[in-house]
Amino acid sequence: MAAEATHDFFRLTRIGQIRRIGRLAAAALDAYGIKVRTMRIHSFETNLLYAVRSQTGERYMLRMAYPGWRTLEDLQAEAAWLQALDKDTDIRAQQVIPSLQGEFVLPLNGSAVPTTWYATLMTWVDGRLLGHHLTTQNLQRMGQLFAKLHQHGEQWQPPANFTNKRFEAFLSRGEPDAIFDGGLVDGFDDKDKQAFWQARQWVEAEYSRLCPSDLRVIHCDLWHDNIKVDGGRLRPFDFEDTIWGYRLHDMAMGLLDLLETVGHARYQELRVAFRAGYEQLLDWPEGNLEVLQIGRLLWVANWVARFDSESLDAVGQKYGEVFRHFADSGELRLPPQS
């Protein structure tokens, strides 16, 4: 019966899937004791997010985490760090709301949906996405925000059941390595194949050179659209990737997204502002940030290769060109958008 429900679920339209998940979402809100005035879909990409307003006017974000995307351990790590940030700092990140039974992550199952969905209820973050306000002043503030999170991530003592996952390779969450271990790289043109192997060697060598004492709890996905501007203050959200990692890795991921958004010319100015803000609180870490960004591009290439075998030649060509250009010039040039 469960297998039939799973098969049936994935044959549904997106609206049909949302209807079924909505039943679990309603059960979750009951478990939190929330009397709902309005509940609307905020987004449905990997996770299904609802904007909720209670009958007494409080606003919340309910996240229904897609099965297999993040584990219960991952989401509990997020909740633990957010609790600590709320207690220890003035960062004003999201707060995680406990259920009536004191649970911060609710495992939910239903006969009409596949496997377990995890519900997390959080406070609503006011403001507009930072991506609408990418000024030098705000990038300086973004650098300060990173530094504050890095300070706390180093000093904080997580609970005993906190995740032990570390981001210290281009794949660090147990994802299948389709390109190298799976052998897909062998189907690339020879020059692309060589470029991919060389890129992997750069990334592995760079992670091995990072100072072990720099390892700490990091956000790991703090880019400009996971931050809101609220009355001139930056407020971070979406901590589901919380993990042990390095400061340089954390910044490399956020700055790569900035580069993709604004292009090379403006990126240089905004990166300088980001660094200036960061260095008001912490020294800039040693290491090659661009090589860690190459690692992120390898992750993206691996993701595409896993799910779209028809695009393998294109993956090899466009990322192979990026890696060869970096080898020749030391400049990170992004692949063309599909």
C-alpha cells in the first residue's frame, strides 16, 4: 500500500502533491497549537514553505522539508544553533518554535505521501531580500554578519547529539559522486576529462591546507537572498545547511552567488566592501577562495550529471572550459547559463 502511495504521489501534478502535503502541514500546526487565520504557499522548490498568520496576528514560516534532502540530524542541528544565536547574540536570525510537546522538528507521515516529511515552524523574518539592495554599504554589513556568525560558531559548544558532518571536500553530505566514482567523467572529451580531474585535485589540496583550528559551525548557504534587510539591519535565515566547516568555505559559497548575480565588474567592488566589513571584526582567513568556488562548481556539475544524463556532453564542455580558463589565468569565469 505504501509503495502504491509513493508511486501515485510522484505521478501527481505539483498542485496535487501540494494538496497531500498540506494535510501534513495542517497536522503540524495542530501539534504547535497554532490557530490559523491564513496559510498560503510561500514557495515550493526543494522544500514546501508556508507563510502562516495566527488568529492573534503572529506570523510564522512553516517548512515541510522534502524527504531525503536533509536528515533529521541536519534539521535538529539547525534548530540547536538558531536557539543558541537567539540566546547569545544580537543577530536576530529566525527563531525555531517548539511544538506543544517540546519538539523543534516534527517527523510526519501519511498514507498519501512518500516516506517522512519533517516540519519546522519558525518566526517570520521581516524585510526585503538583500538581493534587491546590493549596495557597498550592505555588502559591508554582510561581511560583518559573516564575522559575527563565525565568532559564535567558534565559541559555541553544541549539544552532544549535534551533527558531526564536516564540509571538507566538494561533496560532503553523502551525495553520490556520479562524475568521478560513477565514471561519468570517462564519457567526456579528453581535454574536458583532464580539466575535471585537475579541478578535483585543486579542491582536495586546498581543503587539506586549511587550518584545522579554523573549523567551526557555519551556515554554509549564506548568500544574499538568504538575508533580509529590515530597517537597515541584515537578518539571516535558511540555516538548514548548518554544518562544521571553514570560514573560507562559508564565504566562498556566498560570494560565488554574488558573482553569478552581479557579474565580474561589479563583483570586485562589492567583494572589497564585504571584506572590509568582515575585517572590522575578524582577520581574513588564509587560503584560495576561488579554488573552493571551483569545488562548488564541481558540486553543481555533479548534481546536473546525476539527474540529466542527456546533458552530459554539455556539462563536460561548459565546466571543462571554466576549469581550463582558471588553470591558464587564475580567473574564475562562470559557465554560461543554460
